[in-house]
Amino acid sequence: MTRVRKAKIATDAVIFLCSGGAAWLLYRSRPEWSWLSGIFIGLVLCMVGAAADLGIQCLKKKGPPMPPSRAMGISRLILLDEQDKPVRHWELTGRTCAVIGRRDEDQEEEVDIDLGDCEYGAFIDPCHGILNFCMDSWYVEDLGSKNGVMVRKVEDGVCYKVLNRPCRLSAGDILYIANTRLLLT
């Protein structure tokens, strides 16, 4: 919670309590109501307004969600050559999904990460896989490709085939789309 939001909540609480206390004391003492009734109504309205604003402040979301660029340290997808040298990269900052495949002239669907001109481009389906950002993490899914999607996890160095459900990714993982390697950084 930000400092400004905490200050607004504290201010609303103080206004609510002070105006409510003053209205209660004024009502309890039962003075001549000729000119004090206006003050009493003003205090009650001030109390209602502070309560409404306090409720709104407490119900507001806790702030913007963490941007995808910071999730699990992943902000970029890098195409690697046979010597592990970067060939090309795609920014993932600010994105929530990216379709991996190869651009096909007959295909109407857009491909965000076009691997058609890579060495193994012929083995890559037009919509091979997809990266999705969900719940502060990136996930990869196979979109029913012929040659599959594999992930070599940085934690244990083991290659896993992505089957029937999304696979959570971490910075340092390597995606295998056919034989094309993509490093997540």
C-alpha cells in the first residue's frame, strides 16, 4: 500500500471519528436546536462522506499488477545458434502472450515470434506454441504441433516435453521448437 493511500485512509478515518463524535456530543447535550441543527446536519453529512470515501479506499485494488517484464526475471526471448551465440531476440516486456511459429502466406493468423527463416524452419508449424503470462509467471504451451515443444529447465538441466498442459518457465530455461533453441532471459 502506498504512502499516499495510507494517508488518505487515515485522514478519512479521523474525519469520520471526529465528525461522528462531535455530532453525538451535540445530540446528547440537546441544546436549542434553532441554529445548531444546521451544524448537526453538516457533521452527519461529513461523517457519511468520510465513511463512503473510506469504503472506496479500502475496496480499491492494491495497485497495478506486477509488469510481465519482472515476472520470474523474464523479459526477452533469444534465438541461439549452434554455438550458443544470440542470433535474434524478441522483447516480452509489457506483453501477455506471444505465438511462436512461422509466417505462412496462406495463414490468416499472426505470428509474434516468426521462426520460419531459421535453420529448422521447415519443421516448425505455422502456430507451433504459445507463451502466456498468467499469475506473475510465463508459461509455454504446445498448440498441437507435429514436432512438439520441449523445455530444458535451468534448475535441473533436464529436458521436458510439453504435453497437454502449460509448463511454467523461469529465466535461463531453453525452449526447443523443433530443433530451434530459444533462451528465456
